[in-house]
Amino acid sequence: MKKFRYTRPLAILIVIIGAYHVLLFGLRPQLPPVAKTEVVWGDLSNKPQTNLQTPLLDTAFCTGATQATTGDTASAAAAITAAGKDRIRFEYRPVAEDIANTGHTVQITMDRGSSITIDGTTYHLKQFMFQKMAADAGHGSGQMAFYLVHRAANGKVAVVAVPLQLGKEGNPVITTLWRYMPKHVGEHNSLADIHIDINNLLPHDRSYYRYTAAGDCAKHVVWLGLQTPVTITATQLAKLDKALAQSSTSQSL
């Protein structure tokens, strides 16, 4: 009676299992690893105020901001300049939800996990937006910036403005965002599986200054502007202009 040999069936089984794992992990989309939280401190600058303008905040933020009185917000702003209180703690994580074309801005909505801390109060990052303002008598030529909008648990709002300037090399995070930028007003695309690290979008030098802004809820908001601009290329700017072509505020520089 012949002995049954298991060598060949076992080898075939091993080959099948190996091929299955190759297909399983080879075809599965590989998402970039989640970056560790990076904490960067910003120093208060004595640089004079620039022509940074008021971002087009959602009505929801203006409504929430009214929970804070003018006096409370003024005290929070003044506390930044107090002895030992002149630094802001930035703590941003790659947790973007989606990108939308509002007709006036390209707006990125954030998931929980990103924040700034001002004098012991934590303001959670809700959204940031790219905005190009038209020229006016008070601000001279048109100005580009993006704004990071934060809200504390008590309803207070803090906005960090980051100026944009034209250059030969654009920011790689803007390049990634523009791939998903909706072409039509009212549309939005998911960023849930896309690695958007704001730490790589912001300048390395995060020195800031306070500035004033106009608008219905401006007096209830702590306004902070970074003094170092982020570079955007002419091609990236053209894509922003095209996306916001239906907005009355989008004009040529």
C-alpha cells in the first residue's frame, strides 16, 4: 500500500495563501501614516498691523461669538501681552473632513483634535479658508490670505490669519488641497482619507501680532496674524481664481 505524500498539496496550499495575501495588501489603498501631534510655540511680534482683512465667517460662528462679551474678549487679547503670556501654543493634527467651494472662499472643515491655546484657554480649530479680497480705499491692492477659525468651549472665537504671497515654489499642502477643490459653488469633496497636515502649511516662523477687523462679530473675536507669509504660485492662484469666479469678491490683483 502506497504512502500518501503531503509535500505537493502542502506546497500548493502555501502558494495559494501567499497569493491571497499579496492581492489583499497589494491592492488595498495605502493611506499615509497619521502624523504625531506637533506643538509649535508662536512669539508675540512688535511688527505693525498689516492690511489683513476680515474673513468671511459662517453665520454660525458669528452667532456663537456673541456669547462672549467685548470686555471678555478684550481681556483675553490683553492677556497675550502680559508677562509670561506672550506665546501661543499651536497643536494641529491632520484631521480634515472636507473641502468646499462657498463661492467666496475655499473652505476646509476640520474634525476634532486640532487647537491653539491662548493664556490657558483652548480654542478648537473648526475650519480654515482661503480667501482673496478685492482692493478698497482702506487696504490698497487686493490681498490674499487664509484664515484658521477656532472656537473655545465658552463660545469665544480666535482667528489666525496667514498672508499669502506669490512665489516660484508653492506650498505642497496647497497643491494637495487643490486636487480636491470643487469646481462649482456649493460643492464639496471629502478629505477624510487624505493626509492634510496644517503644520506643513504654516510657516516655520510663527511669530504673530494682533490686528483689528471690521464686521458684525469682529469685536467678539481675538484676531491674530502671522507675520511670515506662505508662498503660492501663479498657477495655484489661477486655480483659486477660477474656482471662485462666480464670487463678486474675486478680482485680479
